[in-house]
Amino acid sequence: MNLKDLYIDFFVRKGHKQIPSAPVVPENDPSVLFNTAGMQPLIPYLMGEQHPYGTRLVDVQKCIRTNDLENIGDTYHHTFFEMLGNWSLGDYFKEESINYSFEFLTKVLNIPIEKLGVTIFKGNDLIPKDEETKKIWLSLGIKEERIKETEIDNFWIAGETGPCGPDTEIFYFRSDEEIPEYFDPEDTRWVEIWNNVFMQYKKDETGIHELPKKNVDTGMGVERVVAILEGVNDNYESSIWKSTIKLLEQITGLSYYGNERSMRIIADHIRTAVFISADPTGIKPSNTDQGYILRRLIRGAIRHAKNLNIDNNTDWEQLLAKNIINEYKKYYKELEENEQVVLDVLKNEKIKFNRTLEKGLKEFEKIINNLKDNKLDKDNAFKLYDTYGFPIELTEELAHEKNISVDKEGFKEKFKAHQELSRKGSEEKFKGGLASRGEQETKYHTATHLLNAALKQVVGDYVHQKGSNITTERMRFDFSCDHKLTEEEKQKVEDLVNKWIKEDLKVTKEEMDKETALKSGAECMFIERYPDIVTVYSIGNVSKELCGGPHVTHTSVLGTFKIIKEEASSSGVRRIKAILN
Ligand code: SER
């Protein structure tokens, strides 16, 4: 059995229920782009809500961390990784938690006790030292010299506020050298493998408070522990990456050794891109948020593929993606279900970037050759972005390899000014669409909501409104979508809207706070532009959107809905023009 199976099996035997991994894009949490830890989707339950699966949970969670993307290429950073976790929601606490961890490590994984060291919470003005945890470790046979007290590192919280508490981190001595008598977490031969957090507090703006229940939250990184168990110092040499690296060697005809950095980056980025684009949230490459990360990852991989002389007209990325899907589909069924979506996302983005990559690299060389000092200015950085599709981070990476710095701040200002312009443009259009409140415009406005709902049903839940413009003559609707709608899709959308019109659905209006509205699944375009109390319009039970109105009261007055045009609007955005007769 592999680590994941052993872990799940062990905790299920200890009365835990296995819960499925949450999507990589958090549901109802706009504060972060991706889930960065196993506990993140469980925050409401750690704060006190009842979990439908009970009080003992175990899982493997898909996580993505993008804060150190530039470190990818070394032996141990990964953008996507899996985190094993077991939780007690007001059930067991320190004693059982530590006993379970110890038993799993020493009896299931057969790690010798001499190779383990632990840290515990030293205490501060607010919270006392964690004596209990120390006693438990001592009782299990961990020597005093192998227990280290720290303050900052042993208090865990996901961000600024939320559930938190002292933790105990378990380290493994990853070296063939003699194990020193005293454990020192600063000595890099000791690597952290597991973190048990005793979440008995919550932090808010006013300070730290006791939670109604004491919880346990633990996290263990799969990639790291598998590498340790297999005795390799480079994570990419472990069984997790074996088939991917081998495939890369076949594709390039090169050995991994001597080409580690580019191969690691390609492997890491394609794996992450596969998981992001297979996520039920349906992220597509774009220039904002998760879509931008996806774009950067794919473009970064393509750039390194070029470094290794991979021919971009071959299907190399399809082969790698298929291999990853194969490796992981047993655990994540969405990979198999969305295989075609994933392959299309990769292919389309590659084709798009391929058109400008070559020219962009030439332009980059030209810029570099004409530099007077070692600085690439904002105008050139912006040109590379705007004309050749180089994410600023790619320009930085290329420049870095030549010891040249990039005026990123200047670029950002330019970028912002550019966005401001297009935002103003779209706001004006948006306003233009809704400001005039004639009868016909009102009808088109309601039809816009129906069209949005129909597109979600027919094309996929990932479809979101990107813009709208209404005149007395027609409606125009922009939405995120990675492909040209097929005739069949268009017909289905049209039929669905007309069906809803015929059903004479009632349009209702409610006021509620923004959070409740979002929790209820209401659709909205620019969340940050809405006040705390929002108006939600529902049409029967087919559509629910945050919206200022106005709308018709019953759908039957809309007449017949007809799509007259479907076309590309911008990258990853399609546009529909439609009329009501
Ligand atoms: N939340 C803790 C961590 O991410 C333990 O799961 O390390």
C-alpha cells in the first residue's frame, strides 16, 4: 500500500470517516485563490458548525500554493501538492492525537523512534506553555533532548484571523550521518513531516477567545514524506514523479540529470494545470485571479519545454497530462470526468502562446542587446506582456537568467492604468446597459439572467457573466467560456430560455446581507462592488443573482428569445447577441 492508502486506512480503523477532497478553488471563500491547507475547507466546522460526517474525519486534500512559484525547480517545492489530515471536531484532543501520530509513524511506517524529534509551544503572555504535550511525548519514549520548545513556530493560524492554537511539529532526521544527541529544528537534516494543531482558540479583530469545542487539525505533506520513506533527497526522484520524469526523458531524448530544473518545472506546472483545469469550478486561462495562475503555469511549462528543445507542434503536453490523469484518477474522479476539458485547455493555451512565443523571445533578445544598463524598463516589460503574452513573471525569469532586473513596479503601474481604462470602458457599457429603464430594456435585462442560467446548465457551472450591454433593439452578453459554442449548445440554450419564458416564472426580489447571498449560491459579477446589504433577484428556481434591477414580474411577457450571434469577445470570453420577439 502507498502512503495515502496506509494513512486513510489507519485513521478509518481509529473511527474516522473519510471525506472527499474539496475543490482546489475554495467554495464561498473569495479571500484566497486556492486551498492552501487541508484544514481550509473545514474552517466552519473547526469554528463550531456540525459536520455531516461526524466528529472524526480523515482526508487527502488537494492544495495549491502560489506564493513561492519562483522556487519551483528546486528539489522540494511544488505548486500543487497533497496534504493528508485527520481531524477531531470536539472529539479527542492532545492525548489521542499524539498517540495516533506516534503509532502511525513507528508501527505503520516503521520509522525508528531515534529518527524523530518534536517541537512544542513554549508559551507567551496570553497562552501558557504546552506542558501536557511535552508529557505525552515523554511518556511515549521521545527523549527530552529531542523535544524543543518554540513560541512563534508552534502557534498555528491559517491567516490573520480564524481557528488557531498551539501545535506540535514532528521532524524526521533525513540523513545517513550520525544523529546528533540534541534535536535542532534549524538543522536542515531534520525535516518537518507532520503538524498537529490543537485548535482551541479563535482569533478575531478583538483578540484571542476560547472556542466552544477543542479540536485537532493535523497536516502531513504527501510528496515530502514519500520521498523520505523512499530515501531520496530529491522529491522528483520519488515514485510520485517517476513516470512523469521518465516520460519527459522519452519526449526530450535527454537525461533528467543535467536538465533537472526545466524538467521539474514542466512536471510541476503541468500537474498543477491539470488539477486546476479539472476542478469543478472550471477555471480557464485568463488574465486575472486563478485563471492568470493557470496561464502562467502553462506558459512557464511551454517556455521550459522550449529550453529542452521540445517541438511545440507535437502533443507533448497532452502526453504528460494524460499520464498525470492516469496516476491520480483513482483518488480524484474529476480528472477522468474532465479529461477532455483539461486536454483542451492545455492545447488551446499552447496554440495561443506558440503564436507569439518565438517572436516574443526574439523581441526579448533585441531588447536585451540594446540595454544601456542591466535594467529592463516598464515599457518593454509591458510590450512583452501586451503584444507577446509574456506574463511579467516570465519576463522576470528570462531577465534573471541574464542578470538583468525588471522594473516590475513600473510595469504594475502601467498595467493598472491599462486595466483602469478597460474597466472604465466596461463600466460605462455596463451602466449604459442598465441605466435606461424602458420597458424593452427591462425585458432584456430579465432575459440576461435567464441566458446566464441557461449557459451554466448547458455549457457548465464555470460560466460566469463578464459583461452585458442592452439597447432597445437587442441584448449582448459576455461570459467566460473556453470554446466556440456548438450549434447544439446554442440550440439547447435558446430552447431552455424559451421554456422558462413559457413557464411564466415569477421574478422575486429579496434583500439580504452579502455573505448570506453568496452562501445561498447567488450569482454575481463583481463581488467587491456590492454593498454589505444586497438585492437578490430570483427567477422561479432557475436563476438567482445579485442585481440592482429592474426586472419584469413574470417571464411570459418576454416573448420569444433568439440568439443571433455567438462570437469571441476576448481571450477566454465569448459574446452572445440575442433578441426578443
Ligand atoms: N493546518 C496545519 C498545517 O497546514 C495542520 O494541518 O500545517
